Amino acid sequence: VVNSTASTSAYTLQYLRYQVILFLAMILAACLIQSRRDLVRVASVALAMACATAVASIWQNIDLMSAPLGATTPQDVRFFDGRSVGLARSPVALATQLILVLPPLIGVILCVRWKRMTTRLALGGVVLLLAVGLSLSLTRSAIFGFAPALLVIAWYVRGYGRVIILGALVAGVAIFMLGESTGLLGRRLYKNAEDDRSAASHQALLQVAFAVALDQGLVGIGNENFEEVSLSYIGAADGSEETNVGVKAIGVDRPHNDFLSVWLSWGVLALVAYLGIFFGTLRNFRIAARSPDALVRGLSVGSIGGIVVYAVNSSFHNSMDNSLVLWLYAGLSITLVRLAGVPLPHPRRPVAPLRFHRS
């Protein structure tokens, strides 16, 4: 509705079509998985695809010319200056795809009691593979977002699982501190707005987007118009176009923050609805996390962490306009509640059947 008042009918229909696709992705994820067997099949396919893109990510870092690529070319990958893209179209897309698989896998490993230790070790190796593939994307928000995600997962697991997660966090901090001096990790992870063009543009766009949202965020300006409107708010960014390279992104790029983008594009009510998707999805996962089925419980616990890392990552990128991950998580949460076999917190009273009497 807001787009129709601020943009042409062609753009309104174009974006409406995209919104319908997002909604249908959630409905399909919620309706097509009818049993535990369906859940295992879908999870297995998702895991296999994630492993394939992680292997491609590592291969590209070793030998780009012989590495498998998706919809990109070696020339396109070189544009990202050493960042792997896997089978995705960009490093950010690679990180977003792995966000869908890696946290639920961690939850399953910690919650399921495996009959064989070799199975747990093999799945632990897969976690390491996906983590390396993610790290080679050098997408800072996704990598750093795993810290709060793991803390949330640790809240829901007990015993050795919690110890393993906390140990992994300590090891991650130690590796990050050593990586700067040893070159073990990419230099991009240690840059900020002062020495990195991408970080500087994110900061400038964030400042301008927040100013626009405060001024016109009641009903929004439409999804199409930020680049044009932002030029009138260029003074909200630190520095000037001559002294701050990040300011040059104003008028060219969209704000790299989904929450601000929703707010300034469609207003306060749209922001409330968008946040409602997150809270409703988290609520469903929390309900399903009480399931006696270890697989359902593990997927639910891990997916809670997945929503957390997605929220962190989307605070620095336009994930809503480029990914189905949030909507697939929302549909999965509905499925897991149905398969959990636990009573809902507020069950509805049964409705008495209608009775018809002959007169």
C-alpha cells in the first residue's frame, strides 16, 4: 500500500510479486513437511547443498581457476578481493545461505544421543567444514553474529553440550586475537570505518537512514525512493563527501540494515509487523524445543541461534530483499511446532459442534 502511494504502479506490482514469493516460501516450508521422515529428507538435502557450497568456498580460496562456481565467473569473484562466494553470487549470499544450515546442525549434534561416537565426530567435521567456508566469505556481521547465537544455544542445552559451546567461544576469541598477528584470518575482519570503504559506507548510510526514519518513518517513503530522499539528509553523516569516502555511497546505495529499511520504507506499522515475524518464529521454536523427539528439539534449539545470527547479519545487509532464509525459518518453526507433540501454552477451548433441529 505504501509503495502504491510513493512509486509507480509498475514498481508496486514488481515488489508485490517479490513479497508474494517470500510469503509462499514460508507457506511451502510450513505445509510440505508433514512427517518426521519428510523433515529428515529436507534437512539432509539442505546439509548436502551447504557442504557443496562450503567445499566450493574453500576450493576458491586455494585455486580459483579450477574451483567450482555457481552463477559467477572468476572475474566476478576477483571483484570481491579474495572473498569466497561458494556456489552463491556473492560472499554475503554465501554467508546467508550457511546461516540457514549451520546453527540447526549444531543444535542437532548437541541434543541427539548418537549411538556411535563416529557419527557425532563426522557431524562435528561437517560443522568445521561449514564454519571454514563461512569464514572465507569474510562477511563480518555473519561471523561475529555467531557469538550471541552460540550463547543462546548454550542457554537451552545442558551438560557437556554447554561446555562444548562455551569452549568453542573461548577458542574463537583466541583464534581471532592470534589471527591479526599471524595472518591466519583475513585482514578484512579487523578493519573498521576508518580504514575500510565498505564499513565506512555502511556507517554513513546507517546514520542517514536513521535520520530519514525519524523524520518520515511514521508512514514511510516507499521502498524505491531512499536513494533520492537520502541526498537531502547527507548532513546527518559524519564528515563530508570530500573527507569521508563513506558519504559517497549516499544517493547511490540503500541502507544496509533491514530493520531501518522496513521502517523508513513502509512506516512504523510495517516495522512492528516485521519484528512480529521474528518474535513469532522464536516463540514457535521455543515451544518445539520442549519436544521429546531429540531431532525436533535439536533443530528448534539450533534454529533459535540461527534467527539470532540472521538478525545480526541483516542489521548490516539487505538480506530481506536478497534471501528467503527468514521466511524458511518461519515456515520451519510452524512445522516443528506441529511435529513437536507438546501442548501449546494457551490451548483454545474446543468449539461445540453446530446442531441443527428440524422444525
